[in-house]
Amino acid sequence: MIEKINIRKTATFDEEGVEISDLKKINFIYGPNGSGKTTISNLIYDPESKNYGNCNIDWRQEDSLQTLVYNKNFRDRNFGKDKIPGVFTLGQATKDEAKIIEKKRVKLSKIKEDGIQKKNTLQKQRDFKKTIDESFREDAWDSIFKKHKTAFKEAFKGVMHKKADFIKRLLEEYDNNTSELKNFDYLKKRADTLFNEAPRTIQEIPTIEFERIVEIENNDIWKKKIVGKSDVEIAPLIQRLEINDWVNEGKNYISDDTCPFCQKQTITESFKKQLEDYFDETFLKDTSSVKGFKEEYEALTSNTINQLNQLEEKEKDDKSSKIQFEKFSAHLKTLSSQFLRNIELIEKKIKEPSRALTLTLNKEQLDSISNIIKDANKEIKAHNAIVDNYSKEYSTLVNQIWKYLIEENKSKISKYSGKSKGVQKGIDNIYSQAKKIGDDYTILDEEIKKLTKNLTSVQPSVDEINKTLKSFGFQNFKIVPSKSAPNHYQIERENGELAESTLSEGEVTFITFLYFLQLAKGSTKENEITNERILIIDDPISSLDSNILFIVSTLIKEIIKNVKQNIGNVRQIILLTHNVYFHKEASFIDGRTKECQDTHFWILRKIENISTLQDFKRSNPVQNSYELLWTELKEKNINSSVTIQNTMRRIIENYFKILGKYGDDQIINAFKNPQEREICKSLISWINEGSHTIPDDLFVELQDTTTEQYFKVFKQVFKNTGHINHYEMMMR
């Protein structure tokens, strides 16, 4: 059904326009001529027209249905030609066949209603899932993506610009990621290597040999007092005076028998022999060793310091350096100082071989430097392994990052994932049910079409229209099947001449409406007669007299009754009229029913050439005009007997049964005279007959004498019940 109509910026509707909302099965829009009724009906007929670019129609939880619009344009389209498209109906169906088809139609309608309910439930579940999805998406975007986008930007490639893509990836990783869990610091460090720029191979730091330096520093010779032979005659004196180094230095100056110290000729061959014996081969060997160690130590330490200085200089400005630079520099500085100190001590040992000394042992410093280099080389090897297998390492790191993100937010993701999957499971289940209902609908719809295919004909519509025309006294023309166009009609005089061009406006209006009612039951297309549809009826009685007004309203009320009870194919009616009496008749239910939940009323007005709409919900703004009923009685010479009959019925029902709380027996028994009582009973019978049915002979006018007689009894009802004052007041 149509749920809402917005109409603006067209005809008499301004930019603000009007909204016709909460449309029900039955909808009445009352409005004077020129207020915009036909604009509304034309919009529904052709919503895609450029005239209605600012208007729209909302449908209620279903695809749009076929709309049949009766208005002046309908009359022009269908009765401005020689031939009228025929209307297919189930005219050839037997009673049993029609019953079977109707039963299937009812079932089809029920299936459709079930389908709509399932769609509503499905939409509610989808809306609920959308809500929890949006809530989780915003939370995860802020607490996961934004928090880590700087450190792990590369891991978010492809999902950084759309929240939905990020959430999809997050949930996929949650379900499938089996990577090893690493901590943030590890991942950050790896990301700095892999993500900042494509890595390059780093050359390993050459190993520097320190063992010989350590051996020299640990040699016992440094603690050894290197002195001459003790069993030589001069040995006691030298040792007592501790002048071993002085004598050793001085002997180098002895060239003859002159003493280099006192300059006297005291040097004998015997003394020379004693000196040579004192500074024997052992002494010479030890002193030679000290000198040799000095030269070797100087060369080794100098070479080592040079290598380490070069390494320091190289690593200082290298951003990819893996060495612990500050520790390395500190150890190098200490080592250089201690090497120089040891060389100074060795030089003293050479000058004073008899002096025992201790060199600074640099093994700890050398080991520290060696370990720093080893650690750096480990990182270099790991780095180079990454370079050698960059794609694999890159992918591994990305997976490890997602694993970390999942574990960090596991509780949040788990809660959402379980809830979302549960709701989705429900959605899938409801969707399957809805699809099953849709399939059942399609199958049953095809069954109905097959059943009706061989039972449809345009002739029943011809017969029905002609019967109604005859009942109303239209004897000089009729509808007949076209002789030149299959499944078409034409209007023909009794003498066989085409009559369409000579019909009066009232005749055209009436026959057009009868044709429209046949369309409401069938279709101009044989395979569409069972399709559901909506009727829009715009002023069907503009040129009809009061007698026909009542009959047209009665025909419409029959359709309304079927719509309310879901009988037939019509699912909704929108009735627009400027005629108060027609509105009153078409919308009247009975004197005991005030409102109907399936009905909605509006009044359309034009104020200063702008259309406005007033909503009355379920309250009929025209039906409440009780005085209008009495006005009709006072205009008895204008109105037909049928109209008068119906008006009397409504006055008695409204005044006595509703306002006065009177029943039929109470009204009848108020007459004391038996003859008058029978007349009253007859009136009530007449009233009730007009209330519920339209017999085949209803359209035959009652005699004026009968009308006058019942007017007299009608007045007597008020007099006998003590309400004559009310009668006289209303008939003034």
C-alpha cells in the first residue's frame, strides 16, 4: 500500500507543499474544486512525470502495486476513441471454479501479508545489526587503528581509508590469524627495519684478534727482576747496592782499562770477565725478550686501536648501524689510554730490567668490545636474513602485528563477534523463511493464473455494464464487443450506430465509472486480472443527479467493504471528492460505528491560491454534520426517494439509537394505534432494507404517494416518542 505522499512545487502546491501520511486501506480526501485533488491523482498515476520532480510516493514495506486512477484524464484516455480496451474478468468460471480461485486468492493475500511481516522483522534485525556494527566500527577505529596507525602504518595498507574495510580485516584476522604473539617493542623495532624503507644488506664487522695482546700483558717477565749471575765475585756488591741497572748501563761504555765512571785505569781483564759472567746469557735473553715484547705490543695495540677507530668513525654516521655505539666508544677510549700506559711501563722495564712491574690487563675491555661487535654482527645477520627473504619477513611481521592487535583487544572483539554472528544467523534464518514465502507466493500466483487463463473473457464485463446501465434507465445505448478489434468495446445505439460522440457529459461520466469498476475487478491484459491493485477515485459524480449519486456511492461502499475484509484484488482506496453528499454517503458505515481503524480522513483547501491539508485521522469531518441530513429531507423535491429513504434511516439511527438510546421495538411500540404501529414497522423495515442491501429492483423509483406517507410516519415517530420539538426545530 501507499504509506505517504509528498507533493510540492507543482500546480497550487507551494515549495513547502503537503504531506499525506499514514494512509490506511480506506482514505477520504474532501476538497472543493481547484484545491488540488486532480493534481494528487495525476501524481499517483504518473509519478515519473517531469511535473512531479519534487514529489514522491512512499510504499509500505512492499514493492509498488498497480494503481488504477479514475479522474477526468481517465475519461479522456478511454472514451476519446472509437474503441475501448476490453476488460478481462472471470465471467466463464463456474461457481465452484470461482470459489477455488477466490480461496487461492485469499491464501495468496495471506502469504503476501506473511511475507511483508517477515520483511519487517528482517529489516528490524538488519537495523539492529547495523547499530551494533556502527558502534563497534567507531570504537575499533578509535581504539585500535588510530592508536597504532603511526607505528604500524604499513600493516594497515588497504584498510586505512575506509572504516568498514578495517573492521572486515580485523574480524578476518580474529578468526584466522595463527601467528606467533610478539610484544610491542619487538614489533616496533622490526617495523622500523621493514616498514620505513626497503632494507639493504649490511656488511658484517670484521673480527679483531685480541689474544696476543692479552698474552703479552699476562707474561711473567714483567714481574721478574732481571739481574746478573749471583755466584760471580762482584755480584754481592752489585746486589747489595742495588745498582744492577746502573752497572748494566755503564758496561756499555767500557772500551779499555779506563773506568767510565771514575776515569781511572782500574778496569782489568779480570773485572771485565766478572762483568761478562754477571750479565750472562739468561740476563741477555730476558732483556731481549722485554724489548721484543715492547715492539710487538706497540705494533699490536697500535693496529688494534687503528681498526677500532676506523670502525667507530664508520658507525658514527651510519643510521643502519647495529653497534651499541656509546658503549663501544667508551670502551675504546679506556682501551687506548690503558694501552699507552702499558707501553710506558714496558719502556721503564727496558731501562730498569731489575724492576718488577704489573701491566694493566685489558682482557675485560677487549672482551667487552669483542662482545659488542659480536652482538652487532648477530643483528646484522638477522637484518641480512630479512633482506634475503624480505617479502616473507614483511608478511610475517604484518601477521604478527595483527595478532598483537587482536590479543590486545580480544575481549572487545570476542564480545562483538559473538553478538554479530548471532544476529546474522537470525537474519539468515529469517531471510530463508522470507525467501520460502516468496517462492510459495510465486508458485501459487502461477497456479491462479493458469486457473484463470481459460476462464477469462471480456464479455462478462460487457454484460455487467449493460445491466447496470439498464437498471438506471439508460436505454438508448449500450456497450458491445468491437467488430474490428478483438477484446475491445464500442458504444452503440439501439439502431447499431456508434454513440460515443453523441453522449452527454453525465452519460460519459457514468459509463466511464462503470468501466473503471470493471477494471478494478479485472484487467485489459488477460494475465493480470489477479494482480493486486490500488484504486484512486477522483470525483466520479461531478455531473450525476442525486439518484445516481447514491447508487455510485453504494457501489464504492461495496468495494470498501471488500477491501476491509481482504476480499478481491483491491488493497487500498483513495477517494477524492468535492461533493459533501457523495462524501457522506460513500464514507457512511452505520449509525453505530463511529470510527474505523482502516480509514483516514483529510480536508484539502486552497487558501490564497495555495493548497493546504488538514488531517482528521479516523474522525469523519463531513459525516459529523448531522444538520446536513435534515437539509436533504427539506429538499425532498430535489432528492430522489432512494436518497430520502437513506437519509431517514441515518437520522433515526443517529438520533434515537445513538443519542436517544432507542431500539427498533421501542420506536415501534411508541405508537398506540395498531395501524400506525404497522406503518412504523414498515418504515423501520424500509430503513433496514436500505441499510444493508441493494436488491435488484432497488433502482425503481418509489411512488411519490409512498414517499409522502412515510414522511408522515417519520414525523409521527418523533411525536410519539416525545421528540416533536426536535423534529420541528430541524425542519424549519
